[in-house]
Amino acid sequence: MVASDSLADVAIELLRDAAHRMLNSPGRHGSLLELSAELADEVLIAGDLHGHRLNFHKIVRQAALEAHPRRHLVLQEVCHGGPSYPDNQGCMSHLLLEDIAQLVVNYPGRVHFLLGNHEWAELKDYPIRKGMSFLNYQFCSGISTFYGPRAQDVQRAYLAFLSASLLAVRIAGGLFISHSATPLNAPLVDLAMLRRPLEELDLSSGGPVYHMLWGRDYRPQAAERFARSVEAELLVHGHEPCPEGFATPNDRQIILDSSQEPACGLLVRAGQPLDQQQALEKLVLFSGSRRNAI
């Protein structure tokens, strides 16, 4: 059954409201959020979700934002994946964008969404193929299945929400969170660029944002180069499937994956310096047993 006009209007207003709140979050400069100990006590960082609503709800329950008014939550990579509408009528992951938008509105300034390569692909209409399926087409088909004649209106609101999302979160103590990192021999993203409004050239295919979001160069020298460019001691990313829920490809990076079993995250305190080994002691499993309880 297709959603009513009034339900479409509610979704559009929610997404616009959430985009406005994200753009005006305390500590935000350009596409970078800088969280000091004055703004946050703790930050719970999740990995890729890819439409996995069950894991999303587990993350939200464990974050317990209502009970911890100075705890922040960082989410990423929602588009493409998870359940599909019956009869192969498209991907349902667009609904998870609305769930996150609702969290942003409910907890203003405390829920932060990172732009991933799949969200960038939606913004830039850049085709991603998996097997015999084009993921962008499946995403668009899902919106059409749910919203019918209002699909284009709602899709524009999704894109406005994605345009307002962050490229990175920098936490006092030397932790830097982004969807991925720039490979060697590619144009670097640095703090000056992140702190200013992004230009179309920055976001273009082959530009610095593209390389950062799509990069899978986990050599130590690549991680070291990127860490220096963003003045970080430890890098936390998504982007890479992790059978154990996390991975440590080198001593500068931790990769988190929340899109499968086990689903993993990281809970850190703002202002507390951490090396990789200390950070690994803060890992949280969102399903099954937990390495650390929140």
C-alpha cells in the first residue's frame, strides 16, 4: 500500500528539520564536528549499517541517550542493503534514513551522521553495482514503492538530509572518525578543508572527498599520512566488512562494522587520549555477548 500524501509531508518535514539541526550542531564547522569535553562526556561510534534496522535499534537501545544526556551517538552508511520490498520492488534502507532523522530531531546536537561512499553515490547519482544489481536503482525503486507519486518529493528531502551530513567527527584526545581514509598518492583532505563549506569540486568524482570516502589503502604509511593531515592520533572508520565486527589493519586505525553479526561499536570519553590498544578495550558488541557493557 502506497503512503498517503500526509505521510509523505511528515517525512519531508522531518528530513528538513533534521538537516537544519545537523547543520547547526554545536561544535560543527563546515563538514567537521569537533567534540570537546565541554560538549560531550561520551561518544558511542557505530560502523556501517546498510539498512540493518535490527542492529540500528540495538545500537539505539544501548546508547540510552535519554538516560545519558551528555552522551553522543555517531552513525554511518545506511543506504543500500537490508530487507527489500516484496516481489523485488526495491530496497527498504531509505526508511532507516528517516529513523536516523527522527533521532537527530529527538536529541538535537547529540546524534551525528557521517557521509559514506554509498550516500555520496546517491548525492552524485554515481552507480554502484553489486552482482547483477544496481544499488542506486534498488534504492530509488524502494522509495517509489513506498511513496508512489510523492517519491521524487521525498527523495529530494533525502538528498537534502545527506547533503547536511558530516564528513568527520574529531574528538578531543586525538580521535578522528570518518567513513574511510585517503589512500597514498591521492589528494588529501585536511582540517582546513573540512572546516570550510565544501565546494562542488571537493565532492566531484576523483576529488579529495571521493578518495577519502572510497579509500581502502590500509598500509601503515597511508594511515600515518592521513592521520597527520587531520592531526589525529587514532583513526576510526567504517567502509570495510569485518567478520568479527571490527578490524585493526595497522596501529593507527580501527574499523567498525555494524551491518552484520557480530555488530561492533566503540564507546569513548571526550578528552581522554587513547592509543589503539586502549581503544580496543572500549569496544562494544551490539548483538550477542558484549565485550564491554555501556
